[in-house]
Amino acid sequence: MAFFTDLRKVLQQNIREYGMWIALFLIMAYFTITTQGTFISSRNIVNLVNQSGYIAVLAVGMTLVIVIRHIDLSVGFLGGFLGAIAAIGMAQWKLPVYVVIPMTLLLGVVAGLLTAFLVAQLKIPSFVASLAGWLIFRGAILVVTESTGTIIIPDKAFNAIGNGFVPDLFPAESTFLPGIHKLTLILGMLAIVLLIFNEINSRKKKQAYNFEVLPMNLFILKLAFMSVLIGSVTWLLAGYQGLSWTAVVVLIVVLLYNFIASQTVLGRHIYAVGGNPEAAELSGISVKKIIYVVFGSMGMLSALSGILFASRLQSATTTAGSLWELDAIAAAYVGGVSAAGGVGKVVGSIIGALVMMSLTSGMNLMGIGISYQYMARGAVLAVAVIFDVATRSRGK
């Protein structure tokens, strides 16, 4: 009885953090049942991860932008435009991939800093400043693709980023687990071990400073749940070609940004600015500097998103970037970022991206029309924002 009392108390206190995981689990369970297991098949899960990669990268950057109480509408067409620039660099300028990728990322940073200049220096609302970028980059895509319409990317290494998989170190035809990508299983087991070690270490540190921690039974339940989750995803990925390079890129971005947001002075400053910009300025934090850093980072992630998308299609098209910004914003909100700023986690944005892409994938498998898909995704976004407002009101 005490266990369920503790469980209810923890869920009530951390409903924002755990709510998104519950939503993702329920959505995946529903589509698994309605598609008779097709949704949870290895092939579909791998495709789901690859299809959500470019939106997940955008959602990470958008989370930090919303945390500091701003918005960036230009990220979609900026990503599409820079993906086209990367394609032109390889197809027409004959540049090697190791030059094209850093060049594209640098251009993304420059574009983000231009938006930051309008917001930080000229005090133009970020909605208006980024809307101007939305229009400019939309036109820029049409300009660079007007002669060919579609630019085919010939570089195999570049195309492998969106379509390739990490090679297995062990023969697939071996008698032990034949047809299973064994390197992916090993990496999954290492991830579980590291997770358990970090959680135990974090718990000990909190106890040393007399911080509140989960009761031991709930702590064990949390570790078991997360281990089973990682293990299940790893097994599904290993059942169909293993870990893709897109998944590797997304994991690197998430780990890096999660570390910056939660373990560095810069991360604390970002959340301080989002919580109260005036108080942050008075405490010695340069709000302008934070705006430059966050928008510059958003520009770089937009470029990376464009690279992932162009690589997956093996081409650049005139329609690349359409509605990306709305998907990224929706993923950030569904992932738990607050519309009021100051609240939101990088990992949550990835869960939000998976929720939105799971809806699309599941409804496609069920044969539901695109019109109803938009309605369903809009309803989920509305529920997420209503949930945010309700939890903030209850907190007050």
C-alpha cells in the first residue's frame, strides 16, 4: 500500500517529466494493437527513428529557444536551403564531403547570429525577425533550385548519413543470434550499464547533500523501467540492420546538449534568462550573449537538419523545409517545454519528436487520411499546451 502511495506522490510531483513518457507508451501501444504488431516491427521502428531524425535535431535547438522566451520560425526553410547548398557544393562545385559539412554548419551559425542580431540589438520581436528569415530562405531555396528543380547528390559518404547503418563487427550468419546486429546489442547493454551507474552515483550525491531522492523501491522500479525500455528499443533496432548513422547523429546531439543544459554554467544561464530575464541581467548574466548563443546554435542545428534530410532523400528539392518549424515547435511543447519560458529539457524534445512522428507513422499504417492526421497532431499539441498551463497554475 505504501508503494502505491509513494508512486502516486512521485507522479503528481513530476507529472510534466513523466507525462510525455506515458503518452509515448500509450500511443505506441495503441498503434501496435491496431496494426496487429506492424507498428512495433523492427523495420518500422528503424524507419521511425530515421524519419524523425531531422525533426528531433531541430526540436533540441527549438527547446532552448523557447526556454529563453523566444521563437524561431525560420529554421525549416533555413534547413532546406542549407541542404540545397550542401547538394550544390558536391554536385556542381565538386567539393568533398569533409569540406561541405563544416561549411554548411558554419553558414547555419551565421544565419542564426543574424536573427539574434535583430532580436538582441535591434529589439525586434523574435516572431517577426524569424518570420522575415522564413520568407527570405523560402525564396532562396527557389532561387538555388530553379534551374534543375531537384539536385541529385552523388556523394555516397554523404548519402550514407541518412541511409546507412553502423557496420557490425560480428558476422551476421553466425550461429549465435543469426540475423541480429550484435554490435547494436552490445552498445545497448553498455548504455544500460552506464545509465544504472550514473543514476546510482547521482542518488548518492543528492543524499550526501540531504536532497530529496526517490524511495528505494521506486528508484529500483525506475531503473528497471528505463533498462527494459532501452533494451527493447535496442533489440528492435538490432533486428533490422542495427543502429543507423542518423540515430548516431541524433544521440550525439542529445548527449552534448543535455550535458550543456544540465551540467554547465552556460546551461544555468540559459534557464536563468528564461526564468526571469530582468533578474538574470541584474545578477550579471548578459542576456544579449545568451540570445546570440542560443540562436547561433539553432542555426547550426537547422543546417544539420537540412544535411540529414538531404542525405536521406539523396537530393535537394524545392519543397525541403516546409512545415519543419511547426513540427519542431510542436515536438518541443509536447516534450514538456513551457510556453512561459524557463522550463524544458533536451531529452523531452526527443520524446516529443517521437510522439509526433509515431502519430504520423501509426496513422499511415492504419490508412488514415492526411487531413485527419493533421487534426490529430493539432489536438495533441493543444493538449500539451493546456497541460503546461494547468500544471503552472497548480504550481502557483
